[in-house]
Amino acid sequence: MDFNVKKLASDAGVFFTRAVQFTEEKLGQAEKTELDAHLENLITRADGTKNWTEKILRQTEVLLQPNPIDHTGARIEEFIYDKLDKKLPSRGTNAELLGQYMLEAANEFGPGTPYGSTLITVGEYQKRLGSAERELLHTSATTFLTPLRNFLEGDWRTISKERRLLENRRLDLDICKARLKKAKQAEAKAALLSEEADKAEHELRVAQTEFDRQAEVTRLLLEGISSTHLNHLRCLHDFAEAQATYYAQCHHYMQDLQRELNRCANAVSAPLSSAAVCPDPISSAFLSGPPSPGATVSSSGQRPSTLTMEQSQLPVTGTRKAKVLYDYDAHDASELSLLADELITVYTVPGMDPDWLVGERGNEKGKVPVTYLELLS
């Protein structure tokens, strides 16, 4: 390998001279050129942005994947697949795994037994909760975590590089100032014109020009932090929206699960019931269409868990407009499908589940979940 010895010696000399200047500044034995106040403020703001972005990124990763061992393993796996330029395989969530275990246990204990049928019911809903969680993880990683990580691994590295270069230019400038000062003092003592002083003045002018140019480059990069804040603001809105959608889905699934378990308990406790098992959660909660003729009917002492179209003819307690926050697919014929951002008319009827309202859109009418609506005055 061909080494340029002269360049290597020159670089070593520059490094040593800068180290001496830096040490003397720390000891108060040398003067230091201060940056202007605006640039100092930009540097402070950029440092704060970097530090808080790192903390928010780490804590968001912990929030989305709280197990430290799983978190570390997932990050290592993600790093390896990224280096191999391959797509990371989709992993099941803990809730999905729990649901799968419940379904397998139900098959072993017997899906026709009360315990087995309940395991199937709860297991199906656990898998749906896990699917919603996986969608949250994917959306959060794409819209929130990735932009934060891109800033730290891209923009911030560029800013740090230019700041280090600016610091080197400042050290060179102060070194030239010190040399010129010594040359002026030697010239005064000798009472003669000194070529050394002229050389020092020329080096100072060059160093000042390079410092000013680098300061301008660094300033422009640091002012770009404002754009970074705006970008992170949009990402924060997307993250909050993803969380809102996820928690609304979870709330709705758990409400459906509670209704399924209540029907299961009623079926088991009915003394003359011909089928003492829970209804199939897929057919009763997630497939549209009216219930089968042989479905178990609740006793007269129990409040109905679904709103039939006949009940919707009861006197209303107040009609209001509502804005739909998220898309919603009706699970049976008694419900009304919704599209995000549309306006519908809603009201309630006596004896109705407080988590539901009756919604009307033109000639269509059906139950709608309250969590998917923003009631307007």
C-alpha cells in the first residue's frame, strides 16, 4: 500500500496543534473565538431535539414491545434482515399466540363441552385483538418510529459531521490568531519588518474565510431542525391516530366478547336448554346475516343483548347528528356499517345498551357503537 508520508506527517502535525490549542483553552491559557448568539441557540436547540428524539424513540419501542428480551431480539433480527436486504417475516403477537393455544386446548378438551366452547370463543377474540395489535405495531413503525430513526441516523449524523468540521475551523482560526500575535510581538522587539508576521496575517485571513464559510453551512443545517419538528409533529398525529384506532377496536372486541360470554352463561344455566354450549363466535359476532332459527333465545328476565329492527320503532330519547371517526363493518343485520368522516343521525331507545346507539343514514337504519362516533351538538 502506498502511503503519502508527507501528508500523513502534515495531518499529524495539524492534529497535534489543534489538541494543544484545545487544551490551552480549557486551562484558560489561550483565547477562544466565540460563536455568535444565534448559532449558539441553534446548536442548543439541535442538541435538545436529538436527546429528546432518542428518549422518545426508545420509550415508544418499549411501549410497543415491553419485554426487554423480546425487544432486543426483535431489533437484532430487524438489523440482520436489513443488512441482508430481505423483508422481515411477520411475527405473531402474544395475543394471537394465546388465542391459538386456547383453540388447540378446546380441540383437546372437546369443542362441544362448555369449557371447550368458551375457550373457542375467547380464543377467537384473542386472535382478533392480536391482529389489531400487529396492525398498530406496523403502522407505528412506519409512520412514527422510522421517521425518528431516520433523523437520528441521517440528518443528525450530517449535522454532527459539519459541527465537528466547524470546531476544527475554529481551532485553526484561533491558532492563526495566536501565531500572528507572537509574530507581532517579535516584530516589535526587533524593530524590523517581519516576513513571519506577513505570513501569519495571510494564514489568519484564510482561516477566517474558511471558518465563516463553515459557520454558514452549519447554520443552514441547524435551521433545518424547524422542518424536522414539523415532520415529527405530523408523525405524532399519525401515531396518536393509530393508537386511537387500536384502542377503539379493542374496546369493541371486548364488548362483543362480553356479550358472547353472557349468552354462553345463559345457555349453560338454562335448565331445559337443548344446547348447553356457547354460540360460535364467528357466526354470531363476525358474520353478517340474521341468527339461525335454532339459536338459543334469552329468557324474559334478561335484557336483550342486540337491538332488533322492531325495537328501533320505540320512542326515541333525542335525535342528534354524529360524525363517524373510523370505518365500521356491521357484524349482523341489526347493525349499520359506517364510513369514516360521514355524518349520520343517531338516537337511543329505552332499555338499550349504553355503548350503542341507533344510527340512520337515508333509508338505512341499525345499531352503531358509540366509540366510533363523535356526537355533534
